[in-house]
Amino acid sequence: MNASAPNEQMTFGQLLLQCLAALLIGLFLFALFLMLLTGIYQAWYAGRILPGIAIRDVNLGGLTRAQAAQYLLENVPLSSTDTVTLWYAENPIDVSLGQLGIEMDLAATVNAAYDFGRRGSISSWFALQLGANFTKRNIPLTITFNQDAALVTLKQIAGLYDRPVQEAGLTMDGVYVKSELGQNSRQLDLADSLEQINLQIEQLNLEQIVLPVIETPPQIMDASPFANMAQEIINQSVSLIMPARQPDAGREWRMEPEELAPMLSFETRQMDGQTKLVPQLKQDFLNAYLQEIAQEVDVKTENPRFIFNDETGTLELLSPGVSGRALDYNATTEALQAALAVGDASTDIVMISHEPEISDEVDGAGLGVTELVHSETSYFYGSSPERIQNIETAAAQFHGLLIAPNATFSMAEAMDEISIDNGYTEALIIYNG
């Protein structure tokens, strides 16, 4: 019994080798069969697209490239004349795919369909070819996107729909203040719009495209609270008051609503950490108004006047000096505008005081006047009473007038306006004499 064991063991080993050899031969024969089958399959579909290959569900299997190209043109709904709706905020804009630089690359699409199943390893290639017989495989369209053409169209859209920010404002309607709402700015984001179009091309979603729009709100959207404050100012009028320490302190000039309304404007300012609309007076109107006040309140500064006493050789006071004052346009404007900005309807005007250069108590020695230097006498015998009156009135303007050393005396500057109100009368004149 024991003597037969080695022969049995050898037989098992041989059997194992025979099985492996048979398996290898089978695999070889199977691979040879696949190659033969694939060759026959490939020869059958030589120059034609493999079965089951489709573009957007349009079956191209078994067609040559030329046939597939023609078939796609007839059946795939994508051409440069097709429209797509672009949305700029709430505004729909219909444009053609050609205007966005979108076109189907027919040759590249057909080549992609033809190459499908003919690339890769033998096993994957066989699997794709075998699978294509039982399932449909949709190949994506090859689409070109000319961004320069799209940018031209997008800029045209931006030119139509972009808008600047509009701040809320106040306007005048007679003596009534009206408020206007602000408005967000809108600006088409060109770079993001190109990215959005490209993304939807990749997704083959070209029916509607929402364009990215940048919106910026105004600093003030609703101006009605500021309109109420401005209306209160107009209703109670605006007053300018002569300040204390002036002879006419308390004197008041009032701008009534009808006079104030055309002078009023509104400015945007940062106040107390907030953006506000404040009422202000238009500068040209205000300057004209202040000029009228200045004509009433300005006082010309005058030095004292003296006569020389020949007997005593001294100066005698003829008329005391006059302290002058002038309305300060800039300071008064600033004070009034600042008051209006916070809702105050009255403020003091600002006056500048000017004292005479020479005191009433000065003596001749102090001025260097100790003797008569020169005198002239003129006669006007035969002149009319009117001419005599005018000469006397003019001469009175120079009587006692002091002229500083090296100064130039001007009769025109020393004389008041020549008018009936200043003591002159109508008379004959010497013309070109």
C-alpha cells in the first residue's frame, strides 16, 4: 500500500500543471478571439462613429464624420442665431449666442464622437465598444467662447443699464421743501459676467443667464426728515441781528419765506458721525443780501480835521475823528450758514471796527505842522449862484483835511458823491477845458 503513494502524488502535480497550461491556453485563445472580434468590429465600423454614441440625445452611431456633421446641423438646436435671455437685475435682455461669442465647434464635436471608444487600453477600449452596443453615451458638445465678442455686448448692456448712485435730495417748490428718494448705483461686473457665461456653457445651460450686478447704496436714501427741519426754518424766517456793543445793537434784518426760498440750497455733510442734508444759502444770493445791509451799517473811518491858527501857531480841532465799522462778509456768512446747518434761524452779523489813525488830542508839533507853508487864492466873480454853491460844497470837503507826508492828495477820493443829496445843485460845467 505504501509503495503506491509517490506515484499518486506525481499524478496530482502533473494534473495541476495540465490545468494551468489549459487555463493559459484558454486565456490566450480568448484574447485572440477578442482581438479577432475587435478587428472585425473595427473593420465593420471603419470610418464610422461607433453605435450608441449621441450628441444631446441625437444618435450618431454608424454615421461617417461628414454624415454626422450634417445630421448635427439639422437636429442639434444650437446655432449663433439662437437667443439667450440675459438678466440685468429685473431687466431681461435677449441676445443671440453669436453676440456672446458662443458657437458650436462642429468639427471638434464630430471628432470627439468618432474618437470615443477608440482610445485607451485594449480592455477599456473593448469595454466601451461592447457597452456602446447596449447603452447610449451622450458626448458633450464642443463649444467655443469668444470672450472679446461677449465683452463688446456686455459693455453695450452696461451702457444702457448702469447708473450712478443718486443721493436723496431736497428741492424747493415755491416756499415748500420737497424730498426726493435716493437710488442705488448699478454697475455690471464684466469679469464675473464672463465667468458666469463660461460656467453655463460648461453646463450647457444657455436659456437664461443672470448677470452679476454690483449695487452701491447712497449715503442718504430718504431725505424727508431733513425736509421737515428745512421747512421749519423757512416758516419762521431767518434773521440777522446787530450784535451788542454797537450803537444800533438789536437791529434786525429778516428774510421772509418768499425771499428766503430762492436763496436756499442743500448740502450733504458728515455731522455727529452721520450723513445729513443741511440747508444753506446760495453764496451769490447771500452776498447780494449782505451788500444791501452793508450799505446801511458801514461807517467810513475819518481822521479828525484841524485848522491852523496863524496867531498862536497851533492846530485847533475843527471836527473830531469818526470811528468806522464794516460788515465782515466772510465771518457773517460762516456764522449764518453754521446756524442754518443745526436748525437755528437767527444769528448776529459780524462787524469789524476801524479807529482813526490820528487822535483828536494830537497837537501840531506831533504832526510836524508848526507854520503856514503855502496858500493860494482863487476868485470866481461872475459865477452863477449854482456854481458858487457847488464850489463851496466841494471846498468844504477839503477843509481841515490832513495829508500824510509823501502822500498823494486826490480830490476825487476826498469828495463825497456829487449829488443833490450831498448839497450840490445843477449848474453849467467846463467841458474839455
